[in-house]
Amino acid sequence: MRYAILYWFVLLVGIVSCQKGEPATLENKDDDSEPGEPAFIVASYNILHDTEAIPANYQWARRKDLLIKQIIEHDIDILCLQEDQANQAADIQRATGLQMVGTSKRILYDGQRFAVRSEGRFYLSETPEKSSYGWDAAVIRLCNWALFNDRNTGRNFFVFNAHFDHIGVEAREKSALLMKERIEFMAKGQPVIMAGDMNARPGERPIITLTSFLNDSRAISETAPKGPIGTYNGMNNDRAYEGRIDYVFTSSHFRVNEYAVLQDETDGIFPSDHFPVITKIEFK
């Protein structure tokens, strides 16, 4: 993350931010930290794929600096991306200095603090080991995962990053059940963080399944959640941000110090059609 200082200075010169309401920010973990700081910042961010099928003023070239500014400003240690394409991930990695795991649903991480022990992926379908549509899903969906070692604490933990289908109701429900089965089998009681765009709200069956064995970080935050409840903005200044579909879940090994949804836009341009979910967590 320290590689980004020059880039951040350039952004401060070139970008004037105009945010609505009180900004949702987490405490800067470096303000009073000692070597071996136990807390770290985990974020889930659907960054909206780079495509021409969106208005010109929301093309990646127009919004990437705003999105990268958020990542740098909040000093994110582990960043779980959805709808990420190779060029977008490369832009983020180049600007932040984060390392990367996977080629879809990428997990970016601070390589100075964390080491990858193992990594892989599985598909959200009846045949998880091969690329395949699952149930009534409209597109192929997958989960990217990594087993990390935290050099500051010596602890190992898993990170799972998934994106559930936006159309298939059965696919979302079955994907949640598959995630539970896989996580319990792979982790075998080790610490787990799961992040992603679930395309489901609290109280719906996929979230009920996931919270049957993991904690919703918003629900257990030791400080009051910051920012709007909703995480999907549709790049619309006038909508009510009530639909929460993006999450960071944690196993009982972690405490969540802070939780925020960043409601940022600059001159009417949003970094994405989703707001990022930012959490500050540490091992118990």
C-alpha cells in the first residue's frame, strides 16, 4: 500500500471530491499503531465490469481514479473484487501495490503483511470442479479463495470471494448451501472471512444460510455502522439506498471493530454501481 503515496498525491491535485452527507470512514489504522498491528481492513467491492454497454460518463476510464482513491484512502489490506476484468485489476494493482490471487473474483492483498499458503476456485453449480452454469443461473458463477498467513500475528485464515447470480433464485439458494459445505470442509474450524455480492438481502434464504455459520460483519460491529444501509446505487443520485446485497462475513475467530459503506460520488460520477463494504477486523 505504501507504493501508492505518489499516486495519491496526484489524485489529490487532480480530483475535487463532492460527497453527499457525512462521509463514512474508518479510523486510520496507522495513526497510533505499533509494529505488529493486529487489526486489518477487509473490503468487498463490486466494481462494475468495463463495458461499452453503460453511459459514456460511467466508463471505467472516467471512474477508475475515483475508485482507486477510495482503496488508497482507506488503506485496504484485503480487497475482494466482483465483476473485475483483467485491465481493471491491473489498474488497481499498479496504483496500490497490492498483490493478487485469482483471475476472476480476484482477491488483492498487502503482500508485506500477508503470505498466500494456497489458493483455488470452485464453481457455484452442481459440478463445482469445472466451469459450468449452476441451477437456474443466468451466467457462470464462481468462488475464488485463498489461505493466508498473517505475518503480524502468525495466524492462518481463509478468504472466500463469491458473486451469486442476479437472476436465478434457486441458484442463489443452492450457492449459499454449497458455500457452507465447501467452507466447512476446507477450513475445518480455521478462521474464515467470506465476502461478495450475494444479490440477496438480509432475511432472504441465501443470507439465512450464510449467517447460520458465519457472522454478518454489520450485525456484530463493535461501533455503530457508518454510511447507508444499502450497497447498490445503480449510479442514481435519487434512489433510496436500502438494498443491502454486498457483505463481509466472518467466523467466530474474529471481532469486527468497525463497519462502513462508502457512499462516494464526485461531480455526479460514482466509482461503481455498488458501494464498497469496508470492515476493520482482528483476531480474538
